[in-house]
Amino acid sequence: MPTQRQERVNSLLQEEISRILVRELQDEILSLVTITGVQVSPDLHQARVYASVLGDDEQVHEAMKVLLKRRKEIQRYLAESVELRYLPRLSFIADRTALGAQRIEVLLSKIAEEPPLPPLPEEEATDIDWDDDED
């Protein structure tokens, strides 16, 4: 469970990285990226940055390549805007939660469109005495 300090650093990094993507990098593919979360290690030397990308698998792949390619540039902008004793090394991870939720929504809507199943036939009651203790 993250400490309060880790939570504050997570939140700060998420806000700043999001700002950097929008204002500093101005890359068309990165305009499809939303930073959904950050998890720093207990020693604050590493940070996992979760990025959700609007689009298909190819766009997700391209956006992640651009994030990895521009990681050092993002870290440099981050160093200019954030005061931390140690600036965490960033690693970007594709967050597919939104895609999974969208897929579930599509499946649920398909199920809702299907006609209901016919009722099962009533089974005849059988004369089974479950309380017989024959020892």
C-alpha cells in the first residue's frame, strides 16, 4: 500500500506529465494519450506511468513508441517543473482499462438486443424422501 508521500508524488507526476504532453511536446499522436495514473516505487527512483490511448491497437502501439522515444525529453521537462530530491526514471505502460470497459459495454448491449430465452418446462415433482435414514 502506497504511503501518503508516494500518493502525493503520484498525483504530482500525473498532472505534470499530462501538462508536458499537451503543452510542451505537441505531438499529434500524443494528443490521443491520457495519463491515467502513476505509481512510484517506495524509494521514489522509479515511476510507472499508465497511458490510455484513444484509438485502435495500431494507434496504441504508435503512441507507446513515441512515449518511449521521448521519455528523456519528458523527464527533462519534468525536472524543470518539479522539485524532488530524486526524479524518478519513467517507464510507460499502456492502460487498456478503457478498451476493456468499452468491449464489455458492446457485449452487454448485444446481449440486451437478443430475444429472451423461452421458459424452461416445468419438471414433474418426484417422490423422493430425502430424510430416509436407513442404517
